[in-house]
Amino acid sequence: MSSSKLSSLPAAGLIAGSVGLIKQRRHRAVATFAAFAAVVAVAMAGSTPAIAATASVNAKFNGLQDQQTGRCLDSNAAGMVYTNPCQVPGNRYQDWAQTSLPGGIVSFEDVATSRCLDSNAAGNLYTNPCQAPGNHYQDWGPSAARFVDHATNRCLDSNAAGSAYTLPCNGGNYQNWKLIAGPPAPPSALPRYVALGDSYSSGQGASGTSPAAYYPPLKGGRKTCYRSPNAYAVLLAQRLKGRYQFDEPRDFLACAGAQSAPPPSVNAPSVLHDQVEHMGSGVGLITMTVGGDDAGWTNALRRCLGQNLLIIGGALPGGVALGLGCKNIFDPALSRAEGLLKARLPTLFKTVRQDAPHATVLVAGYPRLVADDAQSLGCLSELDLRPAAANFDNATDALDTFIASWVNKYGFKFVDPRPAFTNHGVCGRAGAWIGGLAKNLIHDVPPPITAFHPTTKGQAGYASAFEAADPTIFR
């Protein structure tokens, strides 16, 4: 959808996720007009010089300050644009990189989000993936101390309450802006990447069965969280090096067994209380998987397996499980999960947004654990669980759809790992990315920590899914 089609959408605080996203963004050199320095100097003196149409000066940290309010243009990863008290340099969400374009115009890219300043004919102001040159709604023509949208001929404007928008150019001081330049920010000013979630985020199973192969327990943590050096969070942090901070004990908070936001009466690690409430400030990116432990998902699969083992041993009639495909286990687990998550996810997601108002939040679902071409969970022909696997996969699809609906309600982005894991489940002939059980299943009690969790390759598959979901961040 083009920017011109957004005129019917709400004005201030428009979520740019409703605007069509492009899958690739152009790498563009950061530059600014040499004449901007003259604009700033003369605007402060109250005069209005002409603007040159050539670019030469590279200014990586420029804030845009409304001369009337003294507040700086700010934005977040959801695409909302507003003003806040100036924190330039230091607050990367207030740093705008200007790229010179033909015809004496510029584009403004938020350094923290890599999204460009955009607007429409109704006066809505927001950011979108950068499409300049090409999208004239992201082209801004400097005129004295004002910035005029090339497509709408409206001026960048704001008010003392922090709203930002465009209005017909009127010569008022609220439409006069000055650039605040500063030195490049030190590494400590980079936004932080924080990894939250359950065992699929901590990397349980990706470093084998020995607890010694995992990172030590977090200070004050309830138990060993099985945080693996092979977890997708560690892989993504390597991709983000130089653009995001990631410190393992401080920012890698995911923990095996963590439920979304359980009440204190539930004796389980909590994403809300044990992770989100300990994030701290300066967070620019959050990833997580959440909901599987609220559902007792892998436990349901183990119960189905155990039920079928009892059938093989003659303790239960075959129709109890094989005939029903374990629907007597999976359906109640799914129903219980949806009931719990409907109450818990709003609390979790509201707190995440309150504690990290600028952060991009990516929430992943769960893969189908059993490969479509698998004969059995233990790769044993006498234990054919394909009917149960089909029902379990259907329940997984339903859980992912449910989680995605809540993720979207809060303006976060849902990451679907299922395509990457196709035919890579337990016993998958394309190569298993999910840990199975030993061939001697009867004695595999309790199951190893690797059971039904992503392997090292599975964690790499998760990392690829995150990268594909937001290529503007993982570029």
C-alpha cells in the first residue's frame, strides 16, 4: 500500500506495520547537505537563506529539534513518530541520518530502527522501511529551517505535547527545525539486544545432556536454565555485533521451563518476573519464544509416547491412544494453554512494551516436532505414531496461530519457524533438527534434556527464521 492510501488511517501514532513492507532495503551512504550547517546557523539568527542542492558533509549523529518547543524528533520500532526532550547524542532513536537525493531533497533514516521518515496527505507522520529514492513521501525538501514532504507539500510540524505530524506550511516557529550534531556514540551507547523466553530460546538440547556444557546459572536464578552457547540468541548476537550490545549474563535471560507470566503460586520460572523485570534500560531488540511451557507441550508429547508404550506392553487397549492419535492428551493441553495465555500474554506484552518502549520485539512460535516423513518418534518401526504426530502437529499449528494473534495485537512481529523445520523434526529423513529419544524407549525415563528440543542445527534454523522475519535488522 502506498503512503497516499493511508489517509483514512488514524493520525498521530500510526503503526507503520499496516503499510506494505518491503523485504529488502537499499544500503545507502549516509550524507547530509553541506548547506544544513548554514541553515542551522542562519535559522538561529532568524533569517532564511537558500539551500544548495549538492551534498558533501557526512554527519552521522544529527538530531532534529523543533525551535519552538525545544523537543527532538523521536520514533520507535513500531513506526510511531513523536517528539521528546532532546538526548542527542546518546539516544539513537533521536539520531536521524540524512541522505542527499537528486533535486535538492533528503531522506531521514532513524539510526536505531533503520526506518525512514514518511507521511501522507492527511498529515500522518510515521516511519517505514526505507524506499528512497522512489517513494516521494519519504523525500523531504529543506526550505530555510523547514522540511517539506516532497509528495504532499506539507511541512514537518509538532506541538508542545509531543505529537508530530505535517501541516500546510504556514511560516510558524513550530515548523522551524534545527540540526543538533554530535560526535559518534561510543559502543556503550549502542542499543542492547535481550533474549527472553523458554527452553527453545535458552538452547536446551543444543549443547548435549551435560549441564556443564551450558552457561552457569544466572545470579539469583531458580535453577539451571540450560542456556547454550549454540542458542539462536548467541548466533544472532554475532550477526548484530557493532550495532547492538549483547552481554551473556546480563542480556541472555531465557530459561528452560519458563512460563509466560504465571502467578506466584505456580512454582515455575517466569518470563515476566524472572526476565522482563530484570532487563534494565537501553533495550533496542528483544527476541523470545513463549507459551509452550504454559501448555506443557513437550510433556504432552511424552505422555502420548508413554501411553503408546503401555499399549505395546499390553497394559492399555490399542484404541485408547493409537485409534485417537492421542487427541485425549493434545486437545485438553491446547485448550488449557489458550485459557492460560489469554490471561497471561497481555500482562507480559504490556510490561515488555512499558519497560522497552523503543525496542523491536520478535516473538517466535514453535516448529512441528515430528517430521512429516517420520515413521515413529523413536525411529522404530514397531512404534508407529504417525496418527498421533499428525494430531500433535495440528495442535502446534493452533498454538502458533493463537500466540501470533496476541503478538500482532501488541504491534510485535511473529516469527514462524515451521517452514525452516520442514522434514527436520524427530526422525526426519532430511536430518533431524529436533532431539529424539533413545532407541530403548522403555528405559528412557526420565527422558534426556535433549528430547523434543532443537539441536545445534535446530537453533541455527531458528536464527535463520528470525533473520528472514526482519531483514532490516539482520542485514
